[in-house]
Amino acid sequence: MNPTVPHLRWRLSVPDSMEDALGDWLQEHGATATYREADPPRCMWAYFEPGSEGPDPTGLIAFPGVVLESTERFGDEDWIAKSREGFGSFKVGSRFFIMPLWDQGSIPLDRFAITVNPGLAFGTGGHETTRLCMELLEHLAKEGRLHGPILDIGAGTGILSLTAYLLGARNITAFDIDPDCGPAMAEFTTMNEGLGGPTPFDYFVGDLSDGKIRPPYHGLLANILLLTIQDLLPRMAGITEHGGWLIASGILAECQDEALVSLAAYGFKPLKMLTEGAWVAILAERM
């Protein structure tokens, strides 16, 4: 890599409903990294290789509401600083404190400090759906219902599995279909060894048909898109014990009724719902 050739980054305004599709498009068109700011206005940043001109911005017309706010070029010496802008430490629920690995600031004494590496995979706590699921896990812990076995479907880095472990759950398995999530979960557990030890949860790359799936489960975590939840619901219902629970998110608030109908059709009774921004998370019980 020639250090004299500058990098390129884009700053975009992105509606929540377009985030996943836009992220996929950017990576398909040469983005080496993307991330979304945790705090308002929650801009999305996309980084491209040195010397890259980036994709044709007119392609963004396919994503309603997305606006390319600015473009910027910068040298190698600014790369780390630029990639860290917009992601600081923040509190989640009443028990957790999310901090990027470069943060050397003070940690609240009454909270678990979870270290994340933004950009590894979905699951840094910066997205509303992750925070909502963490809060519902706190709710289950207070009710004494957070015990294993638990299956984390589409786990990303495994942050929800670690959250469950820290709240007292054991016998937790996490998986994701994305092969990049295997290394991401390995790095995430290593970064947080001081909290949960080297193996707070088991993990693998695969899907619900994998032989490592060993039902019945007392709890399921599914912070994935609603369409994926709907596709997996028959299998999810079959592996959840009666009286067990499901936390489902990745659901736009405008699709809440559709999600509730889908869950009910497969024997999941809603118990509690939380909303943040444009997103909702649902806690349901298997009847």
C-alpha cells in the first residue's frame, strides 16, 4: 500500500429501514468498512481503499431517504482516528456499559463494561435492536427466568450471549450464518475474558439445521430481520420448550402488528415489548 495515496470515506444520512440494504450495497461496491454512529444524528460512514473513487453516487437512488452528506480524503496516519470517530462509550439498560476497545476512560462501578470492536460484525450495542434485546434480558433476569439452555440465532459478535451470561444464564450457544462472524465471536470473547472467562458461550458458523443445535431450548434470541424470523419460526417453535421464551428484534415498529401475528401463529404469546426509535423488540412465551 502506498502511504501517499489517500483513503476515501463517505458520510451518509440513512433511514433505519435502509441501513442493512445500504450496508450490503456499499460492501458490494468496494467499501472496506462501514459503521453507524450510536448517537443522533446517527450518520453512517463508509470507507474505501486508498486511491478508490468509490461507487457511482447515483446508485444511492435505489435507497429512499439516503443522502450522501459529504466525501473526504485522508492519509494513512489518520485512518485509526477517522475510523474511531462517532463511536464512544455508552450505557445500556441498568447493568451495562459498552466501550470501544480503544477507550481508556473510567468505567461506572455499578455496571458490566463490555468491550467491542466496531466494524467486526453486527452486535456492538450501537444499534437500537441490540440495546432493546439487552434490556429484555435484564427483565428476564429480574423475573428469575433467565436460565439455559439458550440459543442465540444470528448472533453477530455474540454480545447478547455474553449479556445473558453476565446476568446469570449458563449453557448458551450462539451461531450465525455469516462466516465472518466466527472470527468476530472469537475476538469478542477474547476481548471480554475478564468478564466471562474464555468460554462464556459456545459458538459456531452455521444455521438451524446444524447438528450442533440440540433442543429443547428454554430461551431463544433472534435479533435478525423480521422476514428471516418469519422464515425460521416453524423451526424455532419446534425447538423451544413450552413455557420457554423468545426475544425477537430486528423488527421495524411499523411492522409490529405483523410480527405479533406471525409469533402467535406459531404459539408464541407476547409478554412485553420495548421500542426505541424506529425499532421494536418483543419478548414472547412459547405456549
